[in-house]
Amino acid sequence: MTKLRRQATWVAVAAVVLISLNLRPGATVLGPIIAEVLAGLGQGAAWGGVLTALPGVCFAFFGSLAVAFSLRVGLNGALWLGMAAAAIGLGVRAWVSDAAWFLALTVLGFAGIAIGNVLVPAFIKRRFPERVATLTAAYSTCLAVGATTASALAVPMARSLPGGWRAALFGCGLTALAAVVPMVAVAVTDRSAGVTRRRDKGPSLLRSRRAVALGVFFGIQSMQAYVQFGWVSQMFRDGGLDAAYAGLLVSIIPAFGIPAGLVMARLVDRVADLRPVVVVMGVLLAVGYLGILYAPTFLPWLWATALGLSGAAFPMALALITARSRDPHVTARLSGFGQTIGYTFAALGPFLVGVVHGVTGGWAVPLWVLIASSVAMVVAGFGAVARGYVDDDLAGP
């Protein structure tokens, strides 16, 4: 490899890492400081509900458009434009006082993030065909690092920096801007048309049972994650734990995404039969919810740990997107298909759990529904991990 090609490769690696680190902070930074944001904008709890629902809604809607967008401007162009939109939306929203403008800029930022969510796996598949597992591991690990870091630093930044909560939000825009630079460099140096200049959309992914199973698997695990972020703390509190301890327990759950991201991509790449892994994740999910239901104050960290370990389903789903497709064009379509389903579930799941909790007046029914969904996740997972390629399903009669 020549020196110039080696430098171009490292720039592309930097682009994957920096984009991945910025695909979650814009959403996770809001939760810890939502009260300050609402007070600063003169809004109430209902408007806060809209804000907390926006990530799932925007990721689903704009994610469904990402592949079509890349067909027009190219894969590289779509990624740097997406991160530019994220930088502008997340950065400028921090300094507006009008709630409507804040909402509009947040949507712009999340639209850019949605593009990155869908297209980074395709970029990895095209740019690093011989290092897919390694770069996918870096991608999913950086997602977890970005989400955890933004959530952990939101309050300290809001309390210590001039501008308070606005400074904390502005930090997300700055870091997203840093991701634009290497992606622009990749776009300038890599002028190959690539898969995204293809105009044929190809057969519907609904023809592939593997693609449908992967989409449902991605959807159920996404729903679980957002339900856990939104409601598990309250479940623990209603079970008898104090608010601070309950919040600490919930912070354990996404932290397991960091080691899972490092391990799962290689596991998908090297293990022939992944069904036992899927079963273990389903059992851990059910055990976590059963513990919260029947023994919330007895070893609560054990139930949080079980839920956190079951979250390895997310990096597994990301790894399967690249492992079960050959053509980067199919990878992009499969990524968009799975993530659109996933974030639709993520938007609806917490809302429906809240409705059922309100109607029944307790957590027993919602928790049993979540326990039952662990079985559905295992069934979908069996179809998702089956050996073979979605490309072959689409090429069949």
C-alpha cells in the first residue's frame, strides 16, 4: 500500500469513528437536562414529550429516505451532508429562544443523524470490504461511547460552562462538525461513483424472509432499549428504590454496549450458528424484567445487568446488516429497511408502555408484555442469523 493510499485509509477510518461518535449525543444529551431546556424555552411537560419522541420518529422517517438521498448525491456526499445538517441543527438550536425554531433545528439535526445511521454500514462495506467486522465493531462501540458520554456529561457541562444548558447542547454541534471534516476529505479524494449511483432500486426487501426477520429483530431490540431508557428508572422507583439509585441502575444498561460492540461483530463473523447467542439474550431480557416485577429491591443491579447484557442484540443487528449482504447497495437498503422498522418500534414502544401503565395503574401488565416480546425477539433472531445472503433472496424467482 502506498503512503497516499495508507493516509486515505486512515482518513476513512477517522470518518467512521467520528461519525459514529456523533450519532447518539444529540438525542441522549437532552434527557438529563430536559427540565432546564423546557424552563429556558418557556414550555411544559407536553412539549417535553414531543422532544423525547423526536429521535425515534426522525430516525425512522429520514432513515427511510437515506438510500434514495445517497442515490442522488453519492454515498460519500450523503454522509458529509448528513453530518453537516447534524452540526448546524444541533449547534444552532442551542442559542435560539423560540420553541418552534428549536424544534425545527432539532429535526434538522436528527435528519442528518438518521442518514448516518443508515449509510455508515454501507460505507464500511464499500470502503473496507476486507475489514468489515473490525470497522463494524468500531462503529457499534463508538455509538455506545457517544451515547453514554453525552448523557454523563450533560449535567456537569450545564452547571460549569457559561451558557448553562445551551453550552451543553452546543457541544453536540461542535463534535458533529468535527465529523464533517474527514468525510469531506474522503469525498474529495474518492471520486468513484460507487454503488449509490445506481438508479435501479431492485426487488423489494419484503421478498427476503431474512431481511424481514432482521428488520423485526432490529425493531424489537430498539423498542426494548428505548423503553428501558424511558421507563425502567420509574419502575425501580415505584418498586421501592430512591430516585438517585434508580437513575444509577439505568445508567448501567447502555454501558454494556461498549464491550458488546467490540465483541459482537467478530462473533457474527466467526461463529457459524448464532442461535444459542440469540437465546441467551432473550433469556437475559426476560430475567431482567422478571426481577424488576417480582424483586425490584433485591439485587437490583443484577436485573439492570441482565437488561444491559441483553442489549448486545443491537450490535449483533448492526453486524448482521453487513454480514448478510454482499453488495454495498443491498447493505444500504437493508440498513435503511431495518432501521426504519427499528426506530418506528422505538418511537411507539415507550408511548404504548406508558399508556398501558396509565390504564392498568401498575407495571405488571406492561412488564409481562415486555417479557413476551423477548420470545418474539428470539424467534425473529433465529431468522436474522440464518446463514446466507439477502442478495441471493432478492435474486431468486
